[in-house]
Amino acid sequence: MLVDTHSHLYEPEFDADRPEALARATATGVQYLLLPAIDSASHDRLFDLCRSHPACCIPMMGLHPTSVNDNPQWRDELCRVEELLATPPAGVARFCAVGEIGLDFYWSRDFMEQQLEAFRYQIELALYHNLPIAVHTRDAWPETVALIQEFRGRGLRGVFHAYSADLETYHALKESGDFRFGIGGVVTFKKNKLADVVRSMALEDLVLETDCPYLTPVPHRGKRNESAYVRFVCDKVAELHGIPSETVATVTTTTAYRLFGLDES
């Protein structure tokens, strides 16, 4: 059994074959697809998928950091996140995390203060609702570590999605809360530094993800990603650790169950 802890199967890239993509994931042994929110523009798509497949598609709720950029309504978006966390929409039983939230300075650093405010606000929501956070970080690892350290000792937990930093950052985050690290298709790329980092990370600290339709792993790199391809990530982590893929699947799935409160049956 596998869990894709970060999938955007509700995005338009899957409109032509979403049922087939979901069936392929199930056939590959993917028991759950965890679906992070982006902003209100995609909420209906997210909720519709979770309503139609409640046994395997589990939503998160949060405001993506790039949806803060140049958006005069971003605080209204945060209010909507808060409302939905308090009262999930009809047909949606619960949210498994507050996400995806975080910092992204790749496109611009002009909205840094707004992103920091939104990140802190949503962390407080996660603590209030006793939910893990799913953190997006791009070109902002020092700022992310500093902010997370502000919450040390308050029981914060979650996953750093698409982890791409070094071992020093890994250890700094581990010391700041109960955190796990999402490993996706990038680990399969040639000439990347992530493989060496993952080799030195504790297997119990890892969960697997695709971030589909993005970051497609080898051997399908250059094509659309999908949740079924999480097995290629599993195989690569197994290779790096020198253990069977079945062991990686068991350990990472158990970690995902516990972190996100999933039904192990």
C-alpha cells in the first residue's frame, strides 16, 4: 500500500481522464490521495473530487503562498480558509491538514511580509484545530526555518512538501517540531543533490508524494505526472537506502497514516 501525500488530481490537466488516472493509482496500490488546496478558485473542483471518491481522496484546506501575491483579497481568502476548517462543506467529512501553506519567493520577494503573515495565521489555525500543516517552500528555506522555530514547543507537526533543502535544514526543522518530509519525483532526476540528502535521512521521517501534475519522476519525466507514479519515488528511495521497496512502502505509509489521521483499515 502507498499514500500519495500531495496530489492535485482535481486540476484541469486531468479533465480528460481523471477517472482513469485515479483507477491507475488504485491499481498501483495507492490507497489514499491527499489533496492540498490552493485558493478559492479551485475549491469547487477539489470538493467535487472528494465527494465523488470519499474513500480515497482526502482534502486539505489552506491558502497557497503564491495566491497571496498581488492579490488584494488575500485576507478574505484566509477568512474563507478559517470558515471551512470550522465547518467543512456539505459532503466533505473533514480535512486532513492545513495546506498547502508556506513561503514562495521564486517569482517575487515583493510580497514577503504578506506571505509571512498568511503563513503564521494558518499555522495558528492548524494548532487550534489540532491538524498537521503541509508546507510549500520555494527559494525561501532560511525564512521558513526561522518562522517555524517561532512555534517551537507548541506541538506543531506536519510535512515539508517537495523537500529540496540540505541536511542542515532537515535537522533544524526536526528540532523545531514533529515534522516529516515529502519526497517526490525530483529524487529520481539525474545530477540532483536531493538523492544524497535522502540517503542520509531517516526512513521514518519520509513520506512519498507526486505533486501531480508537476515534477514527474523518471522514467516519465517531461510528461504529465499522476498519482500512480508515486511507486517510482518509492523504488528510488528504496535504492538509495539499500532496502526493498516493500519496506519503504510499509514505513512511509504507516507514517502518513499517523501524521494525517488516516484510517489504516
